[in-house]
Amino acid sequence: MRGYLVTAPGDHRLAELPDPVAGPGEVVVAPAAVGICGSDLEVRDGRRPADYVRYPVVLGHEWAGFVSAVGPGVTGLEPGTPVVAEGVRACGICARCAEGRNNLCTGPYAETGFTEPGALAQQVAVPAGQVHALPPGRAIASAALIEPAACVATGLLEVGQPAAGSRVAVVGDGPLGLLAVALLRLSSPGELFLLGSRPERTRRAYGLGATEVARRGELDAAGHAALRGRFDLVVEATNSASGAASAVGMARRAGTVVLLGISGSGQPAIDPDEISLGHLRVQGVFAASRAAWRWLVELYGAGLFDPADLITHRFGLDRVDDAFAVLGDRTAGAVKVVIEPNGATE
């Protein structure tokens, strides 16, 4: 089979690879749609922390596809079933796994597309216990966005969905921020505000349920002041230290802040007194919990989660490098870039 292999930082290519075989308790899936994001760029370039990558590796952690083979002992799945699969390969026995927080497994870190072969290939083998069957007849490309949406959902499940009528804000207009808007809409907030930076992205927020949007560079001092202490819940999805600081400042006293982004700055940007004096609850998020995956699969099955409009670019497997070029080009207007390893899905 063909797959996109990163052998070392800066060394990546489309390569001929052995076909995976479904071992005991495993499933082989033919990926239909694979989303790429900044984490994939980090792996290609060598910017991902060493504890969270193992070279050589086939990329691909946001994906959906169809079962092509099942291994011994696997039941409930058969060839042709549309599926998604959790990425973090948890031990299942540590204290965090016992709590249902498999994304926080204390065993050796292992995740599809980072330390284990990913879905940016014509076939991928995954543990059957991490596979979620999808209803047939739905747009499979949309299901590829269940993984990033489940990361958002993990934070929302930790702090609890806001009450109907709440004032809610999202900081960041990338895919995670826009997915957060789509999920928060389901709780019927009284106000759903997006603070972004790129016009081609912020305007999409209205179609996802935002009641108001603003772009950081266009706000004057009075505009920024009007946002301070205004919201019951603020979800940050900027991958920047300044974005996290803005999110904390926008929460009302005794409000809640969910930090999805990882800035990589290594420097403090949040004044701890803002948290203490504001009596704030600040929730960090790492990866996606099993409960979040299940919730997103249910929303997808019920037709309540369909982020198809966020997919702005599609490429075949032979154009992976073009796909990454678009992802990294701020002038290309990309929101979510999807690769179709086995041909066009629809």
C-alpha cells in the first residue's frame, strides 16, 4: 500500500509500505477521509515534543473510513462498516483509565499518527476496542472531524455544558474554535460570541450558531474593555499564550475557562491573581476522552453534528505535499484540509 511516511524531522515522502494485517483484537480500516492540522506539521518539521512522537511514523490522527478486515476475536464489526477510531491507545488498567479518562493514561504514551502508524495511508490497523461504528449513508468526510470535535467535547464534559441562556464565548477561529461554536450552539446559549482574527474564518461562525463575532485586530480599547468579565463560559482555541490570557480576562467572576490550545511558549502569560480574585474555574484539555468520542458519534448519528462546511480543501494521497502547503499558507483560505487516501468520497 501507499502511505505518507515521516522518517525523521524534515524527511517525509509518499512511500510503498507493507499492508497491515489484522491481528487478534484488531481491525484494518481503509481510510476515506483524513484531516490534517498543525500537529501534523509539527511532526513533519520536528517541532513536536520528543515524548509525543516516535519516528518513523505514518501521519493521520483525524480520520474516518470503512472496515476492510477484522482480526481473530473481533465481533460487532464487519467489512464495509463505516467507522472512526480513538487515537490514544490507553493501557486500560491505570488509575486514570479506571476513571474513564483514557486520554490521560499514565502508561507509555501511544497515539495513532504520532507513535503508531496513522491513517494517511490506504490501510491502517487499530485496536477494535477503540473503534466506533457509524450509521451508514452519511457523509463520511464529516466524520473525519469527530476527532478534533471530541477534544472540544472533552473540555465541555469536564466543566458541564452551559445552562440554556448562558453567555458563552470562543477565542480562536481555527477549526477547533469553529467546532466549539457548533457544539456550544446545542446548549441554546443566550449569547454565543466568537473572537477571531481571520475574516474568511470568522464569517463562518454565524452559520454554526454564533450570535456575534469580532476580530481582534479591529477592536479598539473600548471594544476590548467591553469583553472583560462578560461571559459565563469562555473556550480558548488559539494555541497562543495571549489567547489564553484573553480568555481568562473575558470570564465573569466565578466563571469558567476551558483552555484547548497548546502555545508551546514555555512562558507564563496568565496572571494568577485574575484566577484567584475572579474565583475562576480553569480547565485544561489533553486529547479526547472515550465519553467525548461516544457523545460526538451520537451527535453525528442524530444529524446534530455535520461540519461539512468547514472542509475547504480536498486532495488525493498523491498530493499530500500540496495539502500541507495549503494548510501552512495563511492566504489560501483553508479551514479544514482533508486528504482522501482511497479516492474521492463523494
